Amino acid sequence: MESPGRQVDMNCNKSKFRMPDIIAKKRDGEELSTQEIEWFVEKMPSVDDSQIGAFLMAMYLKGLSRDETAALTKAMQNSGDVLHWPPEWKGLVVDKHSTGGIGDKISLPLAPALAACGMKVPMISGRGLGFTGGTLDKLESIPGYRVDVAEKDMLPILEQVGCCIVGQTSNLVPADKKLYATRDVTATVASLPLITASIISKKAAENVNSLILDTKFGKGTFMKTIEEGRQLAKSLVTVSNALGIKTTALLTDMNSPIGCTAGNALEVAEAIQCLQGSGPDDLRELVCQLGGHLLFISGKADSPADGIATIQTTLQDGTACAKFQAMLVAQGVLSSIAERLCQSKLDQVDDVWKVLERAAYTTELQAEQCGYVQSIDALALGKVILELGAGRSVAGADIDYSVGFRLLVKVGSQLKIGQSWISMYHNTSPLSEDHILRLQCGLVIGLDKVTPPPRVHEVITAD
Ligand code: IUR
């Protein structure tokens, strides 16, 4: 019997496909052809929402093979503009993607560090939603920073500076916008092939030669177990390489916050510390490891260790910081502000308030027992600052750049009773009892000495 429903473009001369047949085929667990997947993505603007939802659910339940996922990713890449770069940049155009976490400000030092190594980094980033912060929000806490850079204006910035960090333009991977919005309302977000196609199609549309992925697992990210993180990393690496992008993933621990700070302006300050060769060790290690592996797969370092040392040098000799300063100016920040931010010594993170918006109140919380810090629950802390205004619970909401926290201890630190362990930056006072309780519960103190777990657990390369 013929399936009911609007029949999309029956007369399309490319094929005789019908949406109900494609949905049924996937519903019954069969493999779709590349042509069927391409047809679906091409016709998506005129496909009924109910059919897109049903197809997504069929893909969610039955999965997609490697070839199907690669075909979907490629078709999505080609659904809008694909960026083009001068031929002499071949091999130099690189980017990084992170699956996101609390205190994840890695892109801010990494993009300029790579530019300082001669790479071209057209980084297209996102905004934060929920407890994960967004790179664009962090940068917008710097007065004047513009994220809405047109594609044609990226070229001169990349020529002169070597990196830019911008928002997604309206015609880059429009298929992902439609699919992501529909996944959101049809309980089909958490699907490995759909996440893979969504992430890699956007990087492929940037037309990068090499890509490094920071695939996180743990409390402060959406892949809670190491095995879930590993499966996502493998899927991303396999499909990205199948599309011709040299790709490696690092599987990294996101149980405790990265660095010491979370919250937009505070994270900018910490990123600049990193660019000045100081700041928290774990942040610097992640920047160097991600950058080092990326230089290696791009053929610009003889080994990952060689690449790591090269990135480390750019942080120590000021060349990465100079690139960051130049990028800020190229993206709208007054040169006096950019200079003040990048050239004043930020060993005291509080100095940042001379340039950036300052929270009205700072409250320190004290340890309620003595011992060693066993764990710091990134998610618990991230949710509190989200509620205090550092993030948005719904897309489009305003955020308060000055809200956040600064940890005064790390996992493994020894603490005395009454010793301060966190500074909260907030604009409503006092902190509520509920917030204080949840923050205190986020710090686990015990008598056992603890060695902090390594941030990088595994390096996942193409088979
Ligand atoms: N980020 C993306 O770009 N796509 C996704 O599907 C998810 C995160 I989940």
C-alpha cells in the first residue's frame, strides 16, 4: 500500500525516491544508499517536519553504518557554502573541535598558538547553552569583540594574523540547523552517527586540511563514561578521515573543571595567563597536547612530542600572545584595550577587572573538614554559576559575563579546616543557602592522598 503523506518532489529528475520509502527502509534496519541520503539532504527544505522527525527516530534506533554516516556528513557539508582558501595554504588550514565542558577555554590560547606556528585557523565556534560555556560568549566579554565576521572578511584576517574565532554564518551547513533543531524536539540528539555528521559537516564546510578533536568524558560533559567518550571519538575520527580531513582525537577527563576558573570574563583572564606561559598546568598541558598532535598530523612536526614542544615555545616566547592581541584588534577590539589585556601581567587574575566587567560581589567558601581534595564536581559548580547568570538556560537569553568562580585548590591539594577553596563572583547577594550547599557538596575532601588523574587518557587516531 502506498504510504500517505506529502510526497516530496516526485518529479525530481535526479531520482525517484520518496520520503516514506526512505523512512521505511531505515525503520526496517536496511542500509541506505549514498544517493538516497544525498536526495534527503538536498530535498530537506521541502520535506515535511513529521517526515524529518520520523527519519531521525529511525536513524536513532537503527543506527547508520560508517558509509551511511560519511554520506550524510558529506551531503550536509554541501548543503550550504563551503569555504575556499588560497592554494598556497594547502596543508596549513586547521581547526579544533571540543565536545565542551566546564571551564573549557582551550580555543582561546590554542588558535593563536597555532597561528604563531604558521598555521591558518578559521575557527567557527558556538555559544554556550546550559552548563557548558561557549567560546563566543567568553570572547564577547571583551569590549568590542565582534563574532559576526562575514566569510569574505575572514580571508584578510587569516592572511594577516593567521587565526580568527567567529560565529557560524547563516549559510554554513543549513542542513545541520534544521536537523539539530528537529533532533532537539524529537529526543534524537544522543545518537553517535547524528552527532558525528553534525560536528564533522561543519568542520568539512570550513574546508580544513587537519582537525584535532578534544573528546571529553566525565561529570562536566555530555559523555559521562570513558567508553561513551571513546565511541564518539572513534566515530568522529573515522568519518572525518573518510572525508579527507586528517584527524586525531584526544580522549580527555572532564570530571573536574579545566584550569581554575569558569565564567566568561574569568576564563578570558586565565586564557591570557596561559598565553603568557603561566596559569594552571592542566590548561597549558591540554593546549600543548592538542596543538602538538595537530602540528604532527599536519606534517609540521616530526612527532607529537616535537609538536608539543613547539606550541610550548609559542606560549613562552610571547608569539602566541601577540597573535591573540592582533586577532582581538582584527575582530573589533580597540588596540588600547587589546594591549592592556594582553600585555599587563595577569599573574593576579583579579587584574582582569581593570579591563573587563567586574562582578559586584566576591564570596569565598571555606573547607568544612581537613584532608586532601578527592574530587571537584565540575557539573555541580557549573550549574550554580549558570543559575547565577554566567550561562543561558534557553537559547538567546542574556548572560552576565562577570559571574563565575575561581578555584583556590585542585584535586590532590591538602586543605585545613576553614581554609578558603573557591571564590565566587556574583551580582546578587548574598549567595543562597541552596547554592552554598550545592557548592560545598561539589568539593569532596578525604584523608587519602590523591594523585590528580591525567587530563589526556588516550590518543585516538585513524585505523
Ligand atoms: N555539537 C554539535 O555541533 N552537534 C551535535 O549534535 C552536538 C554537539 I550533541
